[in-house]
Amino acid sequence: MSDVMETVEEDNEGLPRNLVSSVVDAVDLGDKSALDDLLDPLHAADIADLLEQMDQRDRASLLALWKGGMDGEILSELGDDLREEVIDALGPAELAEAVRELESDDVVDLVEDLDEEQQEQVLDALDEGDRVAVEKALAYPEESAGRLMQMEVVRAPSHWTVGEAIDFLRASDDLPEQFYHVILVDPRMKPVGYVTLGRLLGTPRPIHLTELLEPSFRTFRVDQDEEDVAYAFNQYHLISAPVVDEDDRLVGVITIDDAMIVLDEEHEEDILRLAGVDGESSLTDKVIATTKRRFPWLAVNLVTAILASLVIALFEDVIAGLVALAVLMPIVASMGGNAGTQSLTVAVRSIATKDLTGANVWRVIRREVLVGLVNGVAFAVVMGIVGWVWFGQPMLGVVIALAMVINMVVAGLAGTAIPVILDKLGVDPALASGAFVTTVTDVVGFFAFLGLAAVILL
């Protein structure tokens, strides 16, 4: 065991250096004691990262050796495909032990993307009351507040005093593992406010809870989109918030950790979609599944590339008459494409955070166009000189300079306007904008450069 442990070197961030190889060595040796020493100090998220970095054979061997080590927190941290693989490898008893201590929202997150057979495996592992709660949550729409909330709620009648609330909390044996507020409800179970634990513990016992209500109080409907919930948490600095049904009765609570996970997933999704890899989330995803997700957008890019090539084909004689044009025209298109991507990224992010609205859209578009104009003029001067010095033709420098200005201005306009238009049409701007902006900058760049060359040089 000591030989295995000595190979692990500390790192400042992420997993300790050489940990994966040390774990694999312990598994190959069948040394469960060494494996426990390596894995027990790790956070659940680090163990999930380690499993993702191992190949499938080594993972299977680890799970077979590390009986009883897998818990629900680790399962919650795994990507969807890897989670299915791990659940298949666990026996019913081990799976039951892993999920038993999870809050209802964590169990819902665990099972909602599993196939029906695996969902039944997890649900069968729960106590009857927990199973009913999870099944009720799964009946709510996907990506809704009902799916995001936990049903373990700390509530108190609105007429209680601080002393009554504290006595209740001390006497209760089924409080959630973590909570931040005591939610006050009226006789019809409608939430009327909440009190933070800090104010509760720091206030004399005779004070009524209604005197301690927080001004940040707001509720969410069970069918409200989880993205809107996460935005509200971030915008209004919420820590937790009650969830109500269609009759405004309290049914659950959403906490900041779950809201921030949604925000993080939305950010990751936007980045992936901007790159045309919609839905891809893990290095352990299968080859076929990854290929299917990437193929459609590669096909779209092929169509747009053909469209740009058709523009070039219109100017075959111009290019044949001056070969230097073939050398310089990718520069114009590339600069326009990069400028368009910069504007596009800012616009998509601003739409996602609701900062870009109808009230300021024209101001933002105007700013991006002016930025494109200023950058275009600056780089036009540089490329004008380069074209002149490189090929000894002053007018060639003028042509590329003018084309650069035109394409950079159009890039700023397209990079902002296209995602706004797509958002108005109900199309995800993160997913579809990239192909349109690239097409516009390529077509305009080639047409401006070659068209000006035809007029000025030939």
C-alpha cells in the first residue's frame, strides 16, 4: 500500500498529480485498503472527475473493488452517460445505500435523465415517502422550478414567536441537511414571508416572526422556467425561495446551490452551442452520440462555405488577372469573421442575462458598428501598407483597406443584429447565430474585396 501512496503528488488545484495512475495501480493490485486511503479524503466532485478520467475497463474494476464507497453525492456529480454506466455497475443494495441520504431535489436531478429501467432501480431504493415525493417532482415539466426544488421545507405559522420557532427546530428530527430560511405560512399554507436563521437566533424569544421578515422574499410557481428562476437568484441575490403550486400553496423550496448549477449549465450550454456542439457535455460521451451532435452543424458550415465559394467564383477572371488577390482575400474574411464572433459572443451573453433588451438594442448595435468602424480603419491602414509594400501596388493597398473597413463594420452589425433577430423569432441565438454571422462576413468580405479590385485595379 505504501508504494501506491508514495506515487501521489500534491497539486495546487484539481486532482493531485498522478492520482489517477495511483488509483489504477491499487485497483490492478486488488488493494482495497490502498484504494480507500486514496479516495476517502476526496470530495465527491473530485471522485467524479477521477472516474471520468479513467477508461471504462478501469472504472468497472474500481467499482467492483470499492464496494460501499459510492454515494449519492458522487452520482450527482457525474455526467449523464457516465452516471448510467455507474448505476448499471452497482448492485441494488449498494444503489439504495448511495441514494438514501440525498435530498429530494438531488434524487430528481439524479434520475430525470435516466432511462425508465434505471429510474425504477433508483426509485425502488427509496423509502415510500421519498419515492412519492420524487415521483411528484418528476411529474412537473422538465427544466421547471418543480423539478429544481426540494420538498423538504422548514416552515412555521405566521403567528409564532421566535421562541416557539426555536423550540420547534430543536425538537424536530427531520430537518433538511442545509437550509437558510424559516418560511412563514398562513392557515391555507400560503407563504407570506421568511426569516433568516441568523436573525432568528439573534432575536429575543418573545418577538413575533412577522417582525423579522426579509425584504428579499419572493415566490416561484412550480411550472416556471428554471432559467428564469436562476436569473432571479442572481439578479436579486437570493439565498433560497419558496415554490408554490397553482393555488399559491407552499410545495417546496429552491436553494442558491441549485440555482447556481442552472446558471453554470446555461453558460456551458451557450459556449458549446456557439461552437456548434449542442448538447455535448462530457469527455466520456460515446463516439456515435458525439458525432451525431456535431454533424448537423458541420453540414450547415459546409453549405455556408459553398455559398462563399460561389461568390469567389463570380470573380474568377479578376483573381486570374491578379494573383495577389488570392493571397490577400482570406485576410479580409478572417478579420471580419473574428470581429463578428466578438460582437456575437457579447450579444448572446447579454441576451441570456437579459441585459440586451428592446430598450437598448439600437444603442448596442450602434456601438458595435462604431467599434467595427474604428477597428476597421486601424487595420485598414496596416493592411494598406502591407499590401503596398508586399506587392508593390499602392492601389492594391487601397482596395484591401476599403474592403477591411466594410467587412469590419458589417461584422459588428451582423454579430449583434442576427442573435437579436433570432431571439425575437424564438430561435436559440447561441445555437444558430454562428453560422449566419460567418456566412455574412465571408460573403461580404469576398464580395467587397474582389468587387473593389475589379473596379479599381482592372
